[in-house]
Amino acid sequence: MKHLRIMAVALLIVAGVAAAMVLSQHLTAAEHPGEVDPQEVSDLAALAKVGPIDTHAHVFQDVPAYYRFMK
């Protein structure tokens, strides 16, 4: 039973170290962004200018609850 407890603690320590390494890589990558593609910046700016898109639904049954939901 003592060996099982030691193995469980060791596994938790290894998992914690692995998680810390992965998280630190993501955090340091976020601090140093790569070069930004000017075309991507232009495309995103154009996309931001797009107006609302017409969304609608087709209803094949006359269900009052559905109409209330859509309002």
C-alpha cells in the first residue's frame, strides 16, 4: 500500500511538472508574437467593416413556442 501511495504522488508530481512546462511555453509564446502579415491585417480590417449578416429560419410547423423563442 505504501508503494502505491508513493507511485501516486510521483505521478502527480510528474504531471504537474509537465503541465507547468506546457503552460510556460504558451505564456512565453504569447509575450513574443511573431511578425504580423500585413495582408492578414488588411483582410481582418475589411472583415470588421462587413455589416450584419441576414439570418433567418424556415419554419415548417406553426408552433407558437418557436415564434416566441425567435423573438
